[in-house]
Amino acid sequence: MIKGDFMKREVSKYTTWQNVVYVIQGAWKYDKKVFGYFGVYTFLASIQPFILIFFPKWILEELLGAKRLEQLVALLVSFFLVAAVVGFFTTWLRSLYFPHMIKIRFEFIRKHQEKCMMTNFKNTEDADFLNDMETAFRCLGSNDIGIEGMLHKLFALVGNLIALGGYVTIIATLNIWVLLYLVVNVIISYFITFRVKKYEHDQKDIISENDRRSNYLYHVMYDFSYGKELRLLGIRDWIAERFVEYKNRRLTIHKKIKWKYFNVGLVDISLLVIREVVIYSYLIYLVMNKQISIPDFTMYFTTVAGFAGWMTMMMKDLAYMRAQNLNICDYRSFIEKEEEVEQTHKMSVPEGPYTFEFRDVSFKYPNSEKYVYKHLNLIIHSGEKLAIVGHNGAGKTTFVKLLCRLYDVTDGEILLNGINIKCFDKQEYYKKFSVVFQEIKTLAFSVAENVALQEKEHINYAKVAQVLEEAGMSKKIESLKRGVHTAIQKILDDEGIELSGGENQKIAIARALYKNGEIMILDEPTAALDALAEHEIYMNFNQMVQNKIAIYISHRLASTQFCDRIAMFEQGKLVEYGTHDELMELNEKYADMFAVQAKYYQEEGA
Ligand SMILES: Nc1ncnc2c1ncn2[C@@H]1O[C@H](COP(=O)(O)OP(=O)(O)OP(=O)(O)O)[C@@H](O)[C@H]1O
């Protein structure tokens, strides 16, 4: 079964009308010009069908009646002129307003991007949120779906509605039952089309989740940073097979949807054939009984064909808009997803020195039942250099995430100089930290921009040079032709350079030094560095941070000797805490771990 482990979630509901208003308000806000084009286009589109209805009728009347040559020439010339001018201007206007529609869509994309960048950090690790993000983007992916699709159809629809008024008036003069019959036909076609569109939309959760997984695998296959694993671990076939599995699932859903569209097409064609036979037989009957003239027959003939086609098209457009409405609901429910609102008038973070206290802190990740910490108590004194050690999964990175307020504690509180950190303005609080995380993220910009994370004109180049020196990267950068102006990676600049893992880490360390936050945190940033480089960096860091709090997470216990205190975590508990000498004297877990590592170093050195 395709559904497998994919979940289906509720989204907020807006009516089509509410979303039409939403889209129009957005268009008005982002590009008012589009409404000028809209007025002229609508007028031209609404008169276009009647050119083909009335001119042939008038020409026939002249031919069957007075047969005046000048009159016929005048009619023919006006027919072609009017048709050409209207045709030209509608096409021209379309090409004029199209870029404006794209501009409006880009504004909605910008809102989507802002939401992704500004959302609470915990959402970025939440699978449901990531799925909703992907589903919402489907509303923005091309010209003819979602928001832009709705706008295009709205343009067409208003002109069509005016034209419809004309059609209805003409057919009503023939016979009101003919009109009703045509309307019923079209409504049936509308409902069956909409049902398929709704079915298609109902598959969105499954498609989103499936696409997210297959896109991930696609990314792995093309990302050369996985190159070594793919080749050496022999997982190429395994990854490729899983990718094909997801693609096949997608194909099966696609086939089901297309099969439903095929059935709708069959019903549509049957309705059309029956309708044509019934109406044209009736018109022929009227001519035979001299109830209408030949020119009238032509006029009704064209009108009926046009009306049915026109209405079917309109109904399809309406069904299409209702289907896009579902996509727009997805978009809005994502954009309007509630964020934890920070109280206004938050406190300013006081000036240092700082002391932090974890008071009876318990924490579990959202969507997880397992507590990472229970009743954790720990004080980080001002100016202290604290090493956090422990086995994999012990909760070291989580400790940093809580301290930086990327997550809020589940129970208990974290205090800064005795005040709960939740009381402070979050953005101001973030500014106090310089953190180097395990996964280094360099941008495809210049070295200087990567270090300063500022616009070129605001960068303090002397400071960039100094921190690169402190991070042990100055020799490498100085050897480059363009120095700190050299781009990292080749994505945006052909002359960009590829850095090794250790060099990337040094850039990240330089970045933290440049920011010069009042609390420095290194979360295993030295894993890719050789022992000498690690030693140098810790020395430099200790000099740089001087009276500031510095927190070091490292599996290499050699680094703990630079620290005032060591906190050892195990299964979410602080199992040992004290100076290196105290813990060695205690001769328990830390001492064991240290002894094991020391032995390796000695063996390596031997
Ligand atoms: N976003 C998350 N959602 C749910 N659980 C998580 C999340 N991040 C981490 N965990 C879990 O929390 C626990 C602690 O993880 P954490 O990353 O803090 O460990 P760590 O000590 O830094 O490990 P390592 O030394 O391997 O980096 C682990 O059991 C991990 O599986």
C-alpha cells in the first residue's frame, strides 16, 4: 500500500472566496499596475466572442437580402479589422501583464522564505513542519498553479463572465429550455472535474512526504561530499534502489490520478456529442419550419457551440480555482502557523559579567517522549572555562542549544545573573553568543564575508586578518591570489576554492572570534583538526576570551586541561563535576576515560 507510514494532517480551511480576496489583496499590495492591464484585458476578452457571432450573421443577411457590394466589403473589412485589433491587443496585454504576475508570485515566495528563516529553531528539526513547508511551496512552484494560477484564472474569468451575459441573452431569445439544458450539462462536467482535482489534492501529504524523502536521496547522490561513503561503503546500489522505490510510489499515485482524468474526459466527450446532436437537430427543425432565418441559424449555431465551450471552459476554470484554493490553504496554513509569540517589552540583557544557572532543568525534544535531562542543576560562574564531556548522545549539544535558547526547557529554568533567560529579548540574547557548532556551514561568498557575515562595505578587514591569524588560517589565505576576497566554493565564483574539513573549521572559529560574543562556545569544532592545530586554537581561544565564559565540548580530553571545571554527562545526568585534578583524584568515570585516551596517545606516540 502506497500510504505506508506517511501521515495525513489537517490544514486550515479558507473558502475559495476568502482566498480570492487574499490573492487580490496581495496583488494590490505588491503590484498595482496589474489591475490597469486587467481592466483593458477583461473588456477586450469579453467582446472577442461576439465578433464571430454577429459579423457572419450580418454578412449572410446582406448576401441573402440586398446584396450591396460596398456594404459587403465594408462588413468584411470591419470584421477582419476588429478581429485583428482585438486579437492583437489581448495577446499584447497578456505579454505585458505576465511578468507582473510573476513578480507578485515572487513576493509570496519571499514571505515563504522569511517564514522558513525566522521560524522558531525547533521547527527546523520537526518532520511535520518540514512536510508542511514543502507542501506550501507547491502553491508557488510555477505560473499556472497556486497563487499565480489563481490570478491568471481570475483575469480570464471576469472577462468570460461578461461574455457569458451576452451568450445567455442570445440563447434566451431562442428558447429558455435550450439554455437550461446547456447549463445542466456544464454543471455536471464541473462537478466531476472538481472531484478529480480534489482527489489529486488529497494525495498531497503522501506526495510531499514521498518527495521530501526522494529529494533527500537525490541530493545525496549528487552531493560530492558523500562521494567517499558512496564508493567505499558500497551503498551506491542501496541508495539508488531506495530512490527508485520512492519514484515508483510517486508514479503509482500519478497513474491513479491520470486514470481518473481519463474517465472524466470520457464523460465530457459523451456529454458533448449528445448535446451537439440534440441542439443542432432542434435548430435544423426550426429552420425547416421557417421559425428562424438562415442568418439567425448561423448566429444561434455559433452561439450554442461557443456558449457550451465557453461555459465548460469557465466551469473548468472555476474547478481549477477551487483546486488551487486547496493549495493556497496549504500555503496560508504554513505562513500563518503560530509561532511562540515573544512577549513585547522584553528585558534588555544586562551588561556582563555573567553567571548562568541551570536550576532543576528537565528537557525533552518536541515530538519525543524521552527526556534528555531530568532535574539538571549546574552553575557556570562568570569568566569560567567549562569543559563538557560525555559519550555520544549524552546530551552535550542539547545543553548548548538550551543555553543559547534555541529550545526552551520543558521544566525548571535557566537563569542569567538570577533572571530567567526567557525574560530577555531573544534577538538581543542571541547576540551575546559566539558559537561554533559541529557541522560547519560556510557560504559560497568570500573568505572575509564568511568570517564577518556582513556586507562588504561594513567589514573590518584588519579584524578579519587578526582572527584568521588566531584561527591559524592566515598563511593559507595569504597564499591565495585574491586573499580574503577569494570565494569559498565554486558555486557563485569560478575561481572559488574548496577548503578541507579542518580549514572550514578554522573559518568557523575565526567567525566566532570576529563576532566576539560575550559567551564563547565551541561544540566539538576541532574534530577535524590535527592535535597541534587543536592545541594552538585552544591556546588562542583562551587568550581571546580572557574574562568571558567559554564552554568547550570535545571528545578529546586533552582539551579539558585548559578549563577551570569539567562537567561530565551520562544519559542526561551530570555525573561528575569539578576541576581536572579533582576528577582525576575521584578516580571514577572521567579518570577512566582520561586514562583510556592517554593510553592511546602514548601508544600512538610510541
Ligand atoms: N532534534 C532532536 N529531536 C529529538 N531528539 C533529539 C534531537 N536532537 C538530539 N536528540 C536526542 O537527544 C539526545 C542527546 O543528543 P545530543 O546531540 O545533545 O548528544 P551529544 O552528547 O551532543 O552527542 P554527540 O557526542 O554524539 O554529539 C540523543 O539521544 C539524541 O538522539
